[in-house]
Amino acid sequence: MKVVIINYGAGNIQSIKFALKRLGVEAILSDDETEIMNADKVIFPGVGEASSAMQKLKGSGLDKVIPTLKQPVLGICLGMQLLCNSSEEGKTEGLGIFDVDVLKFSTSVKVPQIGWNQIQNLKSELFKDISENEFMYLVHSFYAPLCEETIGTTEYGIQYSSALQKDNFYGVQFHPEKSSKAGEQVLQNFLNL
Amino acid sequence: MLSKRIIPCLDIKNGRTVKGINFLDLRDAGDPVELAKFYSENGADELVFLDISATAERRKTLAALVLKVAETINIPFTVGGGISSVVDVEILLNNGADKVSINSAAVKNPQLINELASKFGSQCIVVAIDAKLIKGKWIVHLVGGKVPTDLDLFDWAKEVEQRGAGEILFTSMDHDGTKNGFANEALAKLSTGLNIPIIASGGAGTIQHFTDTFKVGKADAALAASVFHFKEITISELKNELQTQGIPVRI
């Protein structure tokens, strides 16, 4: 299986590569359109700030490539947020796969949310063998509200989307690569799609 | 519900763990990777690696170690100790560290916090603060607590938050090593006065101390070293008790 991690200079992708390696898959880091198009599975990572990440995607033309992908795509953290319509962070537009606008957490909770929180209302093959209320590791200041494409929710002051899906596009707000065995199971499920 | 985090801390010197590790069931108790793996498989929520080497090769050794740790464990980890520039941070994050912790460099050059937060995001910038209660005031200290500054803990913590730190790791030097419990009064003041997570450090001796630091100290996470390294407390028994006490933990 050919797994490509989109490399657009956004954050820590080493960890995702290592997590896949622990599952027996040697992923390729690439920003090459053909390579990405020909992958069996594509992972769209992201750590950092939304508007500068979007700039980088535009700079390399990947903003045009990603929405055309037909194979399973998994956006992680900022990657998931960039697949939404827009983000309040840096007032940036997104790739518009998920029909929802990313907002900042209110100051009634500590921001960023850092740590292990539970995922609930799970509905997707992505969560096969994952129990309701399983803990996943999250680090973020912005969130996707609940919407039609929500396939998992988390509570932090409010209920929000910790996972989204539309057609072949999947997004998770948590870091499966850092979420112990449960996170590895999610990655394995994605590879099995 | 967001859970409270339990964080073992590993002191690293020249790529090896130091300061009292007593893990007879490990093949090599001095190997940080092996110890990290043990903790990650036994309920730790995060790990902190604190590099205390003073050699010229420290950067290279630490970078290589971070890469090996990232390859091996499946939970987040923070690296700290002598980090003083954007380049230092870039290397560690690129090698797979999730967060970096800065201490003295932030006091000497507070602008560094802004630079790091804007380049890498607040979520990966932890500012560590060592402080000591002197004549009723919490005074920030540097160089592993040896050198006093003229900074007040609460003023400095506020400034650090405003400059973009994502988290504060507060060590009370009055409590560190005593095993008499965490500095809960100061912790509660930090935790309620700021809107970023606070990690309690210094003073863990019993399970009750952890309960107190979450309930009384309102800490978001608790860090400890020797009680875990010497297996005086196992993470699973600790978490079971915290759960019984109504504190949200990941089990």
C-alpha cells in the first residue's frame, strides 16, 4: 500500500511517519502532485497557524490538488480544520470539503485545550473497535462546531466535532499518532478503508 | 471530559537518564528510550525530558535521542534544558518532539517566547518557571534554581501567557525533592489567574499529594520523577485512586 503524507512545511510530520511505521507501513512524505494523486491513502497533517499553512498550500498549488483526490484522505488537527470552509484563525478560507466554519474556543475554558479528552457519538468505519468515550490526545485553540458531517464529538465547554467525514475525506481533531493504542487503531482503520 | 495529566519527568545527561532510576525490570535502566517506552505503555499521559548535559555535543546528542524517542513511543513528549533559540526548537520539533520547554532563555530574552509562539504555535511552547518563596513573595530563579531574579512568579507567569506560551510548568523549589506535597496555594493562584494549562511540579511523595494538587491546586497536570522512577507509586494505582476521588483521568 502506498501512503503519502502531504509535506507542505506544516509542523511535526515525523511522528505520523513513525506511527505508520509501527503499523508496518513506510509512508512517503511528498509535495508532488503526481505522487499524491497516485497514493492509495493520503494523510494531510498540520500543526501551527491556519492562515500561514493555507499560504503554503497555495504557494505549492496543493490547495487545488487536495479537493480533487478520490482515495481516502485523512486530515489531522490543523489538516482537518483546513478541509473546512474557513477558520477564524488568521481569518483564512479553507478548502471547503466540510461545510463548517472553524471557530476559536471561548475564554470560559483554558485555551489551548491540551491533553486527553473523550470522543463520543462515533459513527464511521474510522472508529471500528474504538469504544465510546475513548481518550484521544488533543492540542488546539480552534474547533469545528457540530455539523452534518460530524462523525465524532468531544466536550470542552461545548460539544464540538472531533471528527468529520464527507465521502472519501476524513478529518480528526485529535492526534491519532500520539493517542496511544487507541490512536494507532484509528490509523489502522484508516489504512483498512 | 478533559482529563488531568500525569507526567513522569526524565533527567537526561549525555543521552542517558540520570538521578536515581531504579527499574530492575528494564534491561538498561539508563536508557531513556527504554524508560520512555515503559512509561508510555503503563499509563503515562505525557513525558518530559530535561537535558542537563553541559557538553559541546549536547545539541546533537539530544536531537538524536528525540528522534529515537519519537520513533518508539505513541504518547506526546516535551523536551527542555538549555534551549535558547528558534533553531534549537526547530531541530527538536522536526525530530519529533511535540513541545519544548524553555526556562532561563525566556527570562533573559522574553521576546523569544513571542518568536517561538508565532513560528511554531503556542501549543508547543511550554515555559518552565522555578520559584521560591522569599519573605512572603514568590521569586523566580534561574539556572536550576540557583540564581534569583527580581521577577515575581505571578507577574512573570502573566507576561509569559501574554507573550504566547501555551502552558506553564511551575516548579516550587521549596517543595522540590521534599516529598511533602506540591505548592498548591501558588498553583491555585496561577491556575485561576491565567487561562492556559498549568503543570504542577515539585514535591510529589504520596498519592494524596496528587489528589490535592488537582483539587486544591487546580493544576491541569502533575509532573514527578523519583516517586515513579523508584516505583514508590505506579501510575495505574495513582490513576485508580484519582478516579475514585472524582478526578477525571485517562485509564
